[in-house]
Amino acid sequence: MTTEQRDARTDLCYLGAAELAAAIRSRRLSPVEIVEALLERIGRVEPKLNAFTIVRADEARAEARVAEAAVLRGDALGPLHGVPFTLKDLTFTAGVKTMRGSRAFADFVPEQNAVVAERLLAAGGIFLGKTTTPELGNKGVTESPLSGTTNNPWKLTHVCGGSSGGAAAAVAAGLCPIADGSDGAGSIRIPASLCGVVGLKPSYGRVPVYPMSGGFSPLTHNGPIARGVADAALMLNTIAGPSATDAYSIDETGVDYVEALREPSVRGLRVAFSHDLGLGPLDSRVRGPFERALQRFAGTLGAQLEEAAPDLAGAEEVCLTIWRAQMGYAAKTMILTRVGRDEVDPSLLAFLDEGEQLGPFDYYEALVIRRGELYQRAMAFMQRYDLLLTPTLLTPAFPHPGSAPGPSAIDGAPINPFLGWLLTYPFNLTGQPAITVPCGFSDDGLPIGLQIVGRRHDDAGVLRAAAAFEQAAPWQDRRPALV
């Protein structure tokens, strides 16, 4: 596909959140003008993508008029005043359906907002709509019994990733500047990588997760999806910080993530890199863009690179055991109490069937013992390095696999369809901050993501490294050809 033809209306839709907020404050742009441009574009592009479950067109217009009036009165404005955002359809929204990609919740309307939603609204953002997700966010492709299949804006016959697939597809297609995502094994970074945008999984607990659609999870993180690193930092500033509703939320250190990007640099840092973390075969189309990114870090950016990886032995089985127990429990208690098996995603049913074979000792061993060992090995590794670089995924986007959770092979080598194409999930097990940024395209025009992993709680360091790479290898001028 070729790059989309430019026009003023399309250019407005591709402005970042920070640019929009500044333009609104200076009265160069009106929130009404911005919302109308995005709604017009959604009307043209959404039928090709299927990125939204709900578009709040009338409500967003009304909120934009209120935001515009506040600017004209000279009111104090929040950091996202007048800036549209979307929320994933796993994120609770008071008075707005949260369907979770499931027929069991097709009519569910929460009475409260999730903490993330509350903070984005309090910052002055305009809630544009809900984005698609697989049923209960159970896999890395966005296909569900309720919402259907969401397409990749770079190649509509291919997956956009998941489970925050609608969010990443919408951001990449210029349908919204920033989006809320959640990540239990890579669900922010997977779709951001496949759609060619930025996706940040903050440190575990950095952003409170409450209410949670599937119950408590020791792996789930909320975080931003955006077209640029500065917008991810701005959104993190807005949603980070402890909440009494989440017992595992962590105190903030007073870091301003936007200010941390003023002079981004990795010069002199000790940076490890690995092509595959020892987890699976690397698609040949990913290798070239990843190695060129490494050359940027070592050359232009002046980092001290060394090929090395933490010992992740057993990580796949640990993650699978936790997911089988959690998703199986959710399927049994939340879904099958409302609908029949024939109305449920087969991959979710597989988690249930496999999870019922687990005993309590199996779950405890995976969650506490083996996960704890992985954590200690990763922390020891990061004492030697400031950052770790990997491809985000072992493959670019692939054709829609139906209800399967992913591909069954890479370059002819068989893999586990759920985790075997991901390099993301180990850092859900360790809770480290990790971001994906675009680092190039395959020969057939599909985005490739670079994953930057930081030390425990060093979200600012991860953002600085991503911003430095973004400056050295800018990508934001390239857009998918959709209309």
C-alpha cells in the first residue's frame, strides 16, 4: 500500500496530543474543529478497520463545545483539555457499555469509571469512543464473537494485534491521537508494533488497574498508545499515580515524564540486545529493521551495546499456567453463566479446558515460585545493563487466523500460537517497564517494532531511550493508505 494522500483535514487528524493541547490553549485550534475532523474521518475509515465498538459522536461534540467555551472564558485548563482519547472495551466507563468483546456482556453498562478513564476525563480529555478487543482480552489478535475482526490499517487482510487492537489501529489510522490500552502478556505492545505506533507498558502498579474486567491479575498493566513518544509521556503523566482502589499501585517519585524527555539521550549507557531472547524463531523480515535500529543505538546515539539476554528458562510455561487459570476461571464464572459454549471464543474455551486440569499447587508454583525465580534472574541481569533491546515480536503482521490466537509457525518452524511469536510476556512476569517504538518496515510494507525494556520502575529511562531513537530515526511522517 502506498502512503496516504495528504490534505489539511487529514493532517489535522494526525496531529499528536501534545500539539493539539498546545493549539487549543493558544486558540489556534478549537476542540469542536478537532472532534468534527476526527468524526468525519472515522465515518470514512472505520468501515474498513472495525476499530470501534462505540463512537460517542453526539456526546463528543457536546463535550467539545463545553471545552471550547472554557478556553474562551479563560478557565484553568487540564493538560489534555479538548484532546480526544479512546478507551479499550475492557475499561469500565460509567453509563457507556463495556462489552469486553463478549456476547455475555453485550448489554453491560458499568456504574463507575475505571481509574484510567476518570483521570483522562479529569485532565480535560474528550471521550471519543470504545475500541475493540478479543473476548476478555484473551489473545494477541483482535477478533471476538461480539465485535468481529479488526483489520490492520497497513494491510487490511492482516491482523492488527491485540488485545488492544482497536486502540492501536485507530491511532495508526488517524482516528484518535491517544488511546488507553491494557497489557497482560503484551496487549499494548503487540498491536502497537503491528500497527506502527508507540505502546508503553509501564512498571507494574504505575497505573492503577481498577475495576478489572476479568478480576485481579498479577500481570495486567494499563498504559498509553500514541503515535509519538512525547504523547505517551504526556498520557502517562495523566494516568500514573497510586490509588486506594488498587492494592498493588505504587507511589510516584515526582517524575514529570514529559520533562524527562527534554534532552533524551542514551550516550554511554550499557545496553544489552537480543534477537529472540531464546524464546523462538525470528522471521527473516524482522531481522533487518532490528539490526539497523541497533546500529543507530551504537552509532548515532552512542550507546555501549552488548549481545546478552536474561535467563528466561520456563517463562512460557509460567505465563501459560497463569493465563490458563485466570482466563479459565473468568470463562467459567463470568461467561458460561450467561451464554452457551457455542457463543464463546474457542481460544477462551481452550484456556478453560486446560485450566480445569490444573491443581492449586500448579498455579501457586507458577505464580509465586517460578515467577519469583524469573524475577530474580532478570533483576540480576539488569544490574549489568541500563536497557535491553529486542524486536517487539518475532514476526510482522500475518493474515487473519480466524479464532486462533496467532500463527502456528514462523518461517516454517512450528510455534505455540498464543505466545510463540511474542517477546513481550516475560516483562509482564517481571513487571519491568517496556515500550515498543517503530523501527522500520518489512519489504512488503508492514511495520516492525523495537522493544526497549528498562530497569525496575525506570519508566523515565525507557521513555528517554525511546525519544532519543525517535529523534534519530523519525517515523511519524509515514501513514497507511486507507482512503
